[in-house]
Amino acid sequence: MELDAGPRQQAYLLALLLARPGRPVSTNELVDLIWSDDAPASSLNVIHKYIGSLRHILEPGLAARKAGSHLIRRGSGYLFEVGPAVLDLVTFRDLVGRAGAELAAGRPDAALERYQSALRLWQGPAGDGLTGRPDAMAIFAGLNNEFFDACVEAAGLAVRMGRPESVLAPLHLAASMAPLHELVQASLVTTLGAAGRPAQAVSLFGAVRARLSDELGIDPGQRLQQAYLRVLNQPVTDAPAPETPATPIGRAAELAVLDRALAAATSGGSALVVVQGEPGAGKTSLLEEAAARARKAGALVVWGRCMDSDGTPAMWPWTQVVGAVLDELPTAVPGLDRLMGSLGEGGRPDSGARFRLFEQVVAFITQAAAGRPIMVVVDDLHWADPCSLELFSHLAASSPAATVILGALRDRAPKPAPALARMLAAVARRPDHRRIRLGPLGPADVAELVRRETGREPAGDDIRRLHARTAGNPFLVRELSRWPDTQAGVPSTVRDVVRDRMAGLDESTRSLVRTAALIGEQGDIGLLARAAGVDVKACLDRLEVLEGLALLGPVRTDPYSFRFRHGLVRESVAASTPLRQLTRLHLSIAEALDDGRQALGSAAERLAHHLWSAGPLGIHSSSRSAA
């Protein structure tokens, strides 16, 4: 039965609670998700009114002022109480979990049936037709990612079993929801080919390739290209040789550390390496190269990838790792499915149950490593849940023989959480622990990366400008080298990354970073505070937030100055500033320069620039000052 949830905001509130079934959401968070900084004074009363209306829609016979059995008050918030077969999302997650258990138990037919039942529950994007704040829409995007992951897993299983037609319908839906999701598109290309539809597969690849080029200025990734080549019956090698062009540039010393760790595992020992760096430094590329070398040496490589999504199940990276290891074991250790299931539902068992689970995971990996060396790779640890981080520490402390453990995390954006800091401190106590911090590329390495990306020999002046704008960040170098004009403009991919980092900022901090972008790549903190209309302490507090997002921060050698981490980031912030706000910010900077605290000379030129950029507002201000 389909129910009308009422007015748009009321339906939106219900969707937010449904997206987090069984989890209380505070009224303050609901206000932020619905209105953000535009909340009316009566926002709490509005939420209570919506809840009352929704209760009667869900349970028409409910007496007045009764809570009912679905929308329950918890503390200062509300939750949607989930009973059996009440919510498709809960049923979907249960079916996907059961599919994984069936697969681990060696019952692929039953696993595929579970996947099919789960995928049939999806009719379109989560939150379809609703519009909201970026934080809220990210919740729905996380739910969509769960669907995409299940589609990819089901497609791989269906193709291996010779039943590709059974998953084509949900794969087509996923591909229409995420036209630039390369893993989903690669799965659909592969499945169409396996279903005897090579023409459709080739046509789809061409359409996706054209869209990637037009909208992002990039070529298809390796997975999508491999899917295409398989359809064409061309040989594909999964593990490139170390000397292929995919080897990370400028990381010879770091690869040497990883090679020594692999050598320790292949000789029966153990090793632990943690790779840190800013976003775009090349952490994942380094791990992929290490994994390729490990596979060539005969080691089993298993990956766990953490995700930035509220919908990600607890222990998700270890669910992936254990699933991959289980495929290599002749028999399963009893009891693991039950314990993993309890964590996958989002609970947090007592310390004794956690310890038993962790020991069973160690036993799995030890058993697998007895037959061949094993490399466990956990990427994006900065997004891992606390239980996953505890298991990483436990496995590191156990030091299984013939095992190398690799982890990667950002050292900023987001700022490391306490659970992550505890994990890093714990693994640092292991004697064979090695920490790799990926720094920026030098000009020579930037030139080599440009040669690889463009196939052209770059001019010396171009490299100097490129290095200055990107500060040697490999991601920024790669994206800018593909841009038609490397001396002007900002690639859309870079703008998207910067916009995503700014999405969670409050309006005052967002205004401050935009003001800083107009002042310049480096500037005076006092000037920034005056232009932003805040005191210096408040300005420093906001700079700390922005430093954690790898946007800008104080200059360590000059406590009176701020500096953007990359010139290209500053340009992205300035380019994303709305035109109407741009003129007002230029005027604020001009007035701050003109308040008598800045020296003459170059400051006069800067004042003239900002007054001119303020347009008519600047003309009015300069006339008033002259009078």
C-alpha cells in the first residue's frame, strides 16, 4: 500500500528517519539537515507537528497524543522503529548479508537468489524527488552506494555461474542512477558481454567513455577498459609488471620500504606498513603497486576499503577482507558468520565478544597464510568505524606469520578522529612497524608525470607554473595536465573535490575561506579577520577547521600569516564564489586595507584592485572615502 506522506518537508523528515532505521536522530540534527542556517525560530515545533502528522498517517487509528509503534521519541530525538518486513532497506541489508554468508558457506546458487531478492527491492534512487541540504543528500547517496556495491557483487557471481541475464535489470537501473560510476558501468559491460550482447556492451562502453571525456576530461579507468577488452576477446592481465608505466612516479624510496615488507612475509615473517598523506598524494596508487608486486611474487592479496557513508555497515572493510580470505580456505571456522552478522547490523558487542571475533579473524588469516604469503590491504582508514580500527590494531599486534599488513589514511581532510589516533599509537609499538608519509612531488617528477599523462615533452616554464599551482600534489598535477589550458582555469574534477570539502562548513567559515581566496595564496591573518568581520581568535578557530580539510591554515614559520595548501585550491574556492557575494567580499577586503593599518606602496595597488573588483559598490565606497 502506498501512502501520501504529506507536505514536502514532512515527507523529507520521514525519509531522513527511514534512512537511519532503528537509530535515534536528534532534533537539532534534523533541524540542520532540513533547514541548516535558515531554520525558523519555530523549527522545533514544526518538527514535533510533522512527527504527530506522520504517526497518524502510518497508523490511522492511533489515539491523539499517542506515540504509536513506528515513530518513537528517544531522548532529544526520534527514531523509526523497525519491525519484521516493515522497511525495504532493512530487508535489503539482511538479504545482502545472507548472500555473503551463503557464498562463504560454498552455496553460490543460494547466494545469487538472495542477491536477486535484495536487488528487486530497489525502484530508483534513495530520496528520489526530494531536495535538501548537502549533508542530507549525502545520506541518501550512501544508501545508493550500498545498492551499487550489491549490484557489482551479484553481477560478478552471476557471470561466474553462467547466469548473467538474472542481474541485468538491476544493473541497468544502477547504471542509469550513476552514469559515471565506473565500477557499475564495467559490471554492466561485462554482464552484457557474458549474456551474448556484445554489441550493446561495446556501445555502452563508447557512451560512458564519451561522457567521462566530455564531463570530467578523463579516460576510462582500468576496470572499465578491462571489461571492454574482455568483450572483444582480447587478453587482459590483472597484475602489471613493476616496470609498466603504472608504477607511481617519484616514490622509489617508498616502494623500497614496501618491497622489504613483502620480502619479510615471503620468508615466513611479518610486516606492518602504514601510508599517510594529504588527499591526492597517491596513497592508493602506491598500495595498488605494492599489491601488484605481491601477486607477482605469489602472495594472496585481500583488500578492505573503508567508505565515507552513514549507510556503511560496521566492520565493512573486514567483511571484505574475511570474505576474500574465506575463498582461499577449505573449511570455515564455526561461529564467525554469527559474530560478523551482529557487527554488520551496527551493534557493538561487549569486549569479550569483540576479542573472540578478532581472534577468529586472526585465525582465518593465519590459516590462509600457511599455504601462501598474504598481504592484507586496508585503504582509507580515516573513514573506518571504531570496531574496524580496533581489529586493525589487534591483527597488527598478533603479527601472523607470512603476512604483511598495509594501511592507508589521510593525515588531514578529515582531521584524524580519536579512535584513529589510538589505533596509530597502538600499531606504532610494533617493532617492525614502518610509517610512510607521502610528500609532494618535485619539479622533475611533476615533469615526468605530465609526460606520462599527455605523451608530450613539457616546457620548463610550464612545469614551474604547474608545480607552483599544485605544490606537487599528484592528483592536482594529473588533473591540471589534462586541462586544455594549464595556465588558466580550474578542471571540473578539482572544483568538485574542493566543493565537497567545503560542503559541511557553516556559512561564516565558508565566507572566511572565500575572503582568504580573494586576498591571495598567502596573506595577513589580521587583514583576513577584519575583512571577514570577526575577531582574530574566531579567525584562528576557523583556520583550524580549514586546515583540517587541507584547504588553508596558518603558516608555521610566520604566526601572523595564513596560506593555501595549493594555489589551485585557492583558485577553485575563488571560482566557486557566487558573483553577488564576490563583489561584497572584495569591498570588505578593500575596507580592511583602507582602515589605516596597512602600509602604503603595494597595499595601495591592492586596494585599487579590490575596489575595482567590487564594481559599483567599490565606486560608492571610494567616493565616500574621498569625501
